[in-house]
Amino acid sequence: MTETLHKTPLHALHVELGGKMVPFAGYDMPVQYPLGIMGEHKHCREQAGLFDVSHMGQARYVGDEAALEALLTCDLSEIGAGEQKYTLLPNERGGIRDDLMVSRPDGNGIYLVVNAATKDADFAHIEAATAGKGTLTRIPERALLALQGPAAKDVMARLCPQACKMVFMQCGLFTLDGVEVMMSRSGYTGEDGFEISIPEADADRIARLLLAQDEVAAIGLGARDSLRLEAGLCLYGHDMDENRTAVEASLIWALAKTRRERGDFPGADVIATQIEEKTCQKRVGLTLTGAPAREGAEIADKSGNIIGIVTSGGFGPTVSGPVAMGYVDRDFMAPGTEVDILVRGKPRAAIITKLPFVPANFYRG
């Protein structure tokens, strides 16, 4: 059966720009443009890249915030006006249903951005759990763009100077070329940048305006993946899922201290036990030589015992070599530990490496 793919408001622009379109999370999305994955990756690290992330889920929650907070790992009372946080949506086993961004861009409740592949399940879960206490309104009529890279601030200084006053993880409402947009200073490449929620009707025009700036190039899914891998950021469904906890995924920092102390989020007992007993596997970085290791490759100690598995791997253009992330037993998680990655049954030497592979360039003021 042929899958019917959704299209974002920028689909025609992707085709016009020569994007190589592929199915992704139920959408027809560009994996690369004529510049190529390597060129797009380097352009984003050195200048600025424009990503279409309109396939992700946007929603607004208004009502009893305690009911929403009970589903998450953040402390919503710590998110003030104009602030944003990364948080998790855990299950009762401590596994990760999804990772998401929550913010207060204005005075109208909580704005959420969730992953494309999980958005329907996420929203249904939140709606069911908060029924009668709050209202979740999905916002499919808005596009979402990400402008990432060291020159993103220069572009925004010309087009929307007020947005440049934000620092990392702040957000608000701004006017961009006459259009009211929700914007945050955030992204998922390790670079400084902005995520921009735009009414669908204005998305193509705003995207063309951004692409008309000398610093900006269109970036596809391929470079998006290599950028976030170098930044040591998890890809949902690969580096984290419902069978991996925040402790295993090395995302304890996404659990608010107050929530950990209260133990009042789903799976908190499992999390507490893993922290205390230190028995689970942990997500780590890996560097190796030769061809990249791919997802699913087994990780072995130097005696040949299987100690883990690769969850993401590829060539890192900025580090000029293959990099990977995966899970290993705690005894092998220390940076500098020598291991083997089994590729077609043959061991390939690798070293446990501290994440991120490329230092983050977030603007913190």
C-alpha cells in the first residue's frame, strides 16, 4: 500500500529549491538540497541554515497547570513569562514517551512543541489526562521554521532586532516582516539560533525572505541529523524511546530538582532506584576511525563481551570523522574507555567520548 504523505506549507518551496524529497514521520520532506549534506552541515556551522520543522506538533494548553505538570518532568512554576524549558513526557516505567519544549511566549497558558512522529499520541495522552481540568488546543495551522548558526543573529538583527535581545531559552511574540510570530532563541543543532512559529498563510513568504539573506541556506534532514549528532542531542525513536529512562539517556538534567524531590512524575520510583543503585546502561558518545557505525551495531569490550548498542551514527563533518551515540554498561561509560563496535561481525576500535562532540554555541548573554 502506498503511504499518503502529508505536506508542510513549504513543500512547494522545497521542490522549487531542488530538495530531494523523502518520507519522514508521515511527511514528504527534503533530505538534502543541491548543496549536499556535507555542504549544508558546514554552512550551518559557519553561517546560518534554515530548517522546515513544520511537521512537528504545536499546541496550546490552558487551564489547571498542575494537571499538565503531573505528566512532565519540569516544574512549570519555574517557567516565567518569556521563558522556555526542555522537558520529558515519561511513562509509568520511567521510559520516555517523548521529549518536548514548553514555554510561556505570552499570557495565554503553555505553548508546547512535540516530535512529529509522536504528536498524535502525545496530544491524545495529554487530553485524556487533563480532561475537565484544562484544554489542549492543537495548532496545525502554523508552520515552524528554525534559523540556526552563528550568523542567525545577524540576520535577525536586520529583520527583527527585538528578537536579538533574547538569550538562550527565552521566547516571545514579535513582528517579522509585518507578521506576528512566536519566536524562541533555541534549536537542536548546538548553534545559536531561533525557532519561529508562523501562520501557515505567511510561511512561504517568510521562508523566502530568510533565504534571501546572504548568510542563509536551506538545510535538509540529512544535515539536520549530523548537526544534532555532533551536538550530542538525542533523536527520539533512536537515542531514546519508551524503553529508555532519563537516567539511561543521560538526561537527568531534564528532571527538575523539585520534581525529583517530590517524586511526583510518572516512573519517578524507577528513576530514583536507577540513580541510587547505578545499575543501568548509560548513553555515551563514541569516536572511531574508518566508516561510520550505524544504528543497531553492537558494542563489545576488548574481550568480545557485548556491553551495549549504537543508537545513532554517522560522519561528523565538523569533527572530520565518524561519531556515534549508544548505550553501554556503566562500567564502560568513562570517557577514554576503549571498546569495539561490531560491524558485520568484525570489531572496529572505538573510544568512549564525552558529549557533545562539538561545543555548543548557545547565546547566554
